[in-house]
Amino acid sequence: MTEPAPSAPLATPSGAEEAPARTLVATQGVSKYFPVPGRLFRRGERFVRAVDGVSLRVRQGETVGLVGESGCGKSTLGRLILRLIEPTFGRVIYDGLDITRRSQRDLRPLRRRMQIIFQDPYSSLNPRMTVREVVGEAIRVHRLAKTRAQEEARIVELLERVGLRADAMDRYPHEFSGGQRQRIGIARALAVEPEFIVCDEPVSALDVSIQAQIVNLLVELQETLGISYLFVSHDLQLVEHVSHRVAVMYLGKIVEQASAPMLYERPRHPYTVALLRAAPRPDPEHKRVRLVLEGEVPSAIDPPAGCPFHPRCERAVAGTCDVEDPPFEEMPRDSGHRVACWNPVP
């Protein structure tokens, strides 16, 4: 079996300027601190602040892009929202329900509504299971089919929806290409009819010629099924095409958030500006001034005082940026464009 036609142009989500109003998923000051091992007989425990006080919301039928350098906490935040890992502080709200402290047993009915598509299609599928077993497992666990015939019909429907043929059912993951494996992963996520999916770098492990096909499939599924996505990626161009709103993370914190058109046309945080200027552009006529980030990303174990970005920021103001963490405020007011910066880019 081969992939459909090679590289396709990226689709853009319809209604990117105007997202629905109902909040489906929200975090309130959620944090995840991992203890640092190897401090036997030393006083005081140290922690890696992987996610540090993040408040974010995803509305029904909306894609929120989450971008930032590797290690900034993007994937950890996605797993916190799904309760695949437990938050240290803060709250996770799903459709108005606080699910932060609910037991795994109480969460089970909600698992149908929340799913994840993993980054690596090679390791996320059990090599000893056929596609029929991989996709049908959740259908059986949640008792979504009354008979074996209904289950098989549902699996066929899911495979066709993601662009695979019914005869793929009795084959094993190693018999498929990377793009086809990711389609199987998407079919598995869709099996329980979710409302919300965390897409954790869903195309970064795929060949460039296949990435657009998978992204277009996700956009199409959102338009037909009304699914909400948290789209985690380091590829800013990709995020621009698929997202209604974009949040930028740095050292476990969200430093800027706005609608996709607003953020890409007028970024306000110096870190966002640097990311956009560093992103490759396919247009050779495109001219821009490259902003080089000086220094290393600070340690998440011992983050700097004040703004976490100030040691690398050309706009940092001594006595302010290195003393107090800036508030996350709308600039301008009522614009929906929020920035955590004492001296934002005009």
C-alpha cells in the first residue's frame, strides 16, 4: 500500500479569524515540578519546573497551537491536560468539570472525550497487534459495539475516514510507512468519538512530502467532526496554517498568546519575534532581519529571577526585567493578544 499523492498544499482552518465561544478545556495556573534525583544526604529538595503556572483554554471546534523550543514544556502540558501525568499545582477543567483530583476510575468515562496523537508513529503502535486490534481495542474497552460485526464495520469506517483501505485491518504496523502508521494512530484516536485531541508533534517524525497530507487530514476531520485540538509543534509555519490561536511557551511559561493572524503579523514578545525570524521561509524573495538569541536557555531547576527570558533578551531593562516576573496582560486591552513582557516590541 502506498501513500496518496506526494506533498499537498497545507489547508487552513476555516473560521481562523473567529473561533467558537464555548470553552471545552482550560487550565488554571497548572504546574508540573519533577524532583531532581541524586541529592542523597543533601539538604533541600530541588525540582525541574517543566510547566510553571500555565493558564490556557481551548474552545469547541478550535485549534490552539503551542510552540516553543525543545524542552520548554509543551508536551508535558498536553499530558497534564489529559491527566496522563499528575499536576503539582493548579487545576484542569474539562467542559466545566474540575478533573484535577478525580480518580482514574472516575476519569474513565471522560477518556472517551479526550485523546492523544503521539509524535512517533513507529513506537506508539504495538508491533504485536494487527491494525484491527489497535483500532478496535478502545471500541471494546468502552463497549461501543454490540457485536463483532458492528465492531468490524466501525473499524473499516475509521480506516476509510483516514485514507486507508479495509484490507489494512489484518496487517501489522511494520508493514506500513510512517505516514500510514500515523493515519492508523489517528484512526485509533477517533475510535471513541472524542471532542478534544492533543496532537503532540504529530508530523515531526514524518517525511516532509507526507507532512502536509497528515495536517490536511486533521483539518478536514475538525471541519467534519467539530473536534478541538491542542496542536503541539516547534514548526511555526505549520502552526500558522492549522491554528485559530497560538500560545508561545518559554521555560515552562506561556509568554505570548493571540489569534494566529495577529501573532504572526505583529508579535509583541521578543522571544516570539526571535522564533519567527529564525524560522525558514520557502520564499527566496522574502527579506527579514535575523535576530540571533544570545546565550543558553536557563535551567528549569534554577530559573532566573524576574522574567525568565531576560538573560537572552536585547530589550531587557535592568532593575525591572531581572527583578520581577511580568504579568500576562492584554496589549492592547480587549484585543485578545496577551503578552508577559515589561518592554514588549512596539
